[in-house]
Amino acid sequence: MISVRRLDLGHFTRPAAEWWGGPHPRVEPVLGYLVRHARGSLVFDTGMGTGSPETDAHYRPVRHPLTLGPADVDLVVNCHLHFDHIGGNQRLPDVPVLVQREELATARAGGYTIDSLLPGVRYEELDGEHEIAPGVRIVPTPGHTEGHQSLFLDHGDRVTVLAGQAYDVAAEFGLPYRPWLDRLAELAAGRPARVLFAHDRDLWEGVLPPPR
């Protein structure tokens, strides 16, 4: 049995120049997900980090802190390492954080995230797909960043994809086409899918199109 609970971790205001729908700024939620499965629990993304007055002035974040502690989860999975997805990682210093090797290297090179959010975290680097437990699989979904990853959850008769920022909003899902969509469709094998996002409360539901 796999369960998913959405976590409201706040919101920020994206300037109009940073998204295709301008001319107005857009208020975006920051969402994480608590996943319980047969072997334990994990949290997918941990909210907005602090430490950069310039970032706060630019995005005007309103933070809801992660209330989970080390006793509540066995793993953290970050879709990527921008500041708005990793803010609670340091609250869980002994909990492994699964991240693509390329993503961590890019973040550590600087100029990518709030650098002070990176130390004090127990990273476990991945190269590609990784099965956490039966029915719980990390799948690389590059696009927003080269090291972006999503979480595929197999419920038996249906599937859930925690897509992070693989697409910004549910209405965009699948457009433009990205090759990893074929892998998600292969894993789903024609079963109904629910796709959940990091910055949109709406979800995408349907059958993933067969691989091209």
C-alpha cells in the first residue's frame, strides 16, 4: 500500500518576466509530498530555504516550515536543488537525501542555489533510475534542470507521478514532448495516471500516451 499526502510549504511570487504567461507576476504554491510505502516513509521536496536577502526581495516568499522530523521519514528525495525545494533538508541531517550526481555537482559549483543550504546534508548520489522499494522508483526527468528527477509510484491498478518541476503547471504536462515521457508511459503500461506538481495545486489525470 502506497499513500501520498500533499504538504503546503508556502508560496512565492514569480516575476512576469520569468514565465510565459505575463505580463503579470504569478503567485505559485510550494508543495512537497509525504509518501508512505511498505518499507517506510519519504518526503519529496522540503520547502523554501533561507539565507539570501536578494532572493527574498526577488520572489517575496511566504514560508510554511517543514514540520516533519527525523523520526517521521527515512528518506528525502529532491526533484532538484534550487532553493525552493531543499529548504527543510538541514532539519533532517541524518536522513539520506537522494539526488542525481549531475544535479549535486552543478549545485556545488555555485551560482545555482542558496549555497548555505547545501552543507550538513547526507546526500546519496544517483546515476539514473533507482528503485527505493517495490512500486517506488526515481526516474530522471531532465528539462527544468539537467539533473531533475521525479518519483513514480505504482499502486497496482493505477500510478502516481510526483513530477516536481518537470513541468511548471499541470496544463503544460506533455508539451513540449520530452523523451522521458516514454519511460513513464512504459512503466504505467496503460494504467490511469495522476501527475502532481511542485508549483501547481491542479493535477493531470489520464492515460500516458504510448512510447513514440
